[in-house]
Amino acid sequence: MVRHDLVARIRQALADSGDPERARAQQSYMKSSLPFRGLSAPQLRAVLRPILADPAHRITDRRDWEDTVRGLWDGATHREERYAAIALAGHRAYRGWQDPGALPLYAHLVTTGAWWDLVDQVAADRVGLILLHHRDEVGPLVREWARADDLWLRRSAILSQLAFKEQTDTQLLADCIEPNLEDPSFWIRKAIGWALRQYARTDPDWARHTPSPRRTTRGACPAHGPARCSARRRRTSRTRRPACRGTPRCRWPGWHGPAAPSAAGAGGR
């Protein structure tokens, strides 16, 4: 059962704290169909903290907790209400419910949120926490997400170990990256790069030798590869594909796009 008193108090507090001018800029930046109230992240935390900690609004039944998160999320009229739903889902009062049984709820938030500002927090902070403590049970599900039709489930799988550092399961990370290497989606390619950069702080050698979109033939010179090709890649105004600088070493000038000079044109632009 949805705790309508809690939902109503959250919505009213967000409305009372809004900044219409900031809200317009936020909606434009985020390209959101939902309008914003105009709260910054610190303001949002400050508004939610006393409400979620209030004993009068404490949820004691797990089903009520899930229903209330869904109710606040699905009925959101402004984007901050979805941020509040994520905060409610992960509040310390409900830490005991962060287990594999919560994953259908988080899958719902991912697939219906379908944008990075919502998905990434759910993936790293909610799904990741459950994965960390229930590897044997959750690992196979994360692998399924990595091959799902839904782009945002796949992004979530790739980012689920973002904060794990030395606790990262590198085989699981590789299993999430591999089926997505050829995906042209910006959101998938960025997720792979982010996950590898983050883990590179712990094990740079592993990250360096793990395939990524930049190290496949979709994103590297077939002759030399991205790290060693003297025809270093750069973007041009005419094409989003890498352009060749035209050094004699590169025998693949045509691969670099229509704006590339020929291999004979040493020196390039």
C-alpha cells in the first residue's frame, strides 16, 4: 500500500523549495519531458533528509516501502520526485531490504527512467550494493541484463561495479562489456569507457588490456590500433569518424573518413 502521507509531504516540500528560473535551465539541459522544480543536488538532500528520517513517516512493511517508491516514481509530475524516489529506496532505514528481492523494483526504475541521471545512480548505488553482498545470486542476473534488449539495463549492468575498486569481479565486468563492444549507442560506449577508467585506478594493467569500443576495429586504425598509430585520431567538422593526419606510415587513409588526406600527403592538416 502506498504511503500517501509521505508522498504528499515530499511533493509539497519540493514544490515549496523550487526555483522556476533554475528549473527551466535544468529541464533544457537534461532534455527532460518532466519539468523540474529547480533544486540543486545539495538543496534536494537538505529537503529530503528530515522527511525521510521522520519516525512519523517510517515504513515498517516491505511491500508498503516498494509500493511507495513506485507510487512516488510512477506518479511524478516533476523530475525531483524521481530523485526523491531513489533516495527513499536507498535510505538507511530500509537497508535490510537491499537484497535480490529488490531487483525487480530497480529494474522498473531503470527501464522507465531511461536516462542517465536516473539510471546511473540506481545502477551504481542500488543494484551495485546488492551485487556486492549477493554475488552468486545476482551475478547471473547482471549478465542477463548485459545482453538485454533494453539499452538502459545493459548500461546498468556495465556500471553496477563502478564503486567496487579492489572488490571488482573482473570476469563479470568483462562479461558485461564483451556483448556490448559493437553497440554504436553513445550511452553504452560511454558506460564501458567509464567502467574501465574507474577500475584502471585499481588495476591499470587489466583495464589497459581489456577490449573497449576504442580498441575494436570500429574505433581504431586497422593497421596500427588506437594507441600506436602515428596517424593519431582527431575529430573534424565534416565527420564524426576519426580523421588521419596523413603520415606515410598509415596505409588505411580511406578508413579514416572522407575528410582524410591520402597516405602520400604526409604532414596532413
